[in-house]
Amino acid sequence: MQPFPVPHRSKRNLGETRVKRRKRSEDPMQAYDQLPRDLRLWMQSAKLPWSPASCRRLWLKTKVRGDSLEQALASLDRAEAATLARGDGPRRVPALPTVEL
């Protein structure tokens, strides 16, 4: 028995945010585990944090077209490059200017 009972705080641990909570239709980790091995390996080396749902959607589009594994991975690479080119990618902090002493 714990000396001090800890109240359940999951509903109150939202901070001062106005962002609405989204209900997920599936567990993202379980969805990731159900992806094909080659797709999971691609996600591990991706430059952006892809969701399992969006990767699965792109993967299925390539498979419906009858693309090979290499073509499917190339399609994912193109989608990632297009997203990065739009500027929706990770934000980079500009380098500090060098100071000569």
C-alpha cells in the first residue's frame, strides 16, 4: 500500500493549451507494428516524423499501382522531399555568427 495515494490526473494534465484533444481511432504503436518490415525500416531513416497512417496510405497507393518495392520506397522519398521543399519540415535554428577575438 502506498503511503500517499496519487490521484489520477490524466484529464487535468493538459496544460494551458487551447488545442483540442483528438481521439485516435487506433493505437499508433500497434499500427506501426502492423506495417510491412520494409516500410518500417524506411520510417526509421526518414527525415520527418511520419505517422503510421500516412505511410500506410502512401504505401497502399503504390501497391495498387503495382509498383515494385524500389518504386514504392522511391515514391516515399519523393513525398518526403516535396514536404521538405514546402518548408513543412523540421525547423532549423540559424547558426550564430562567429566572433573574432
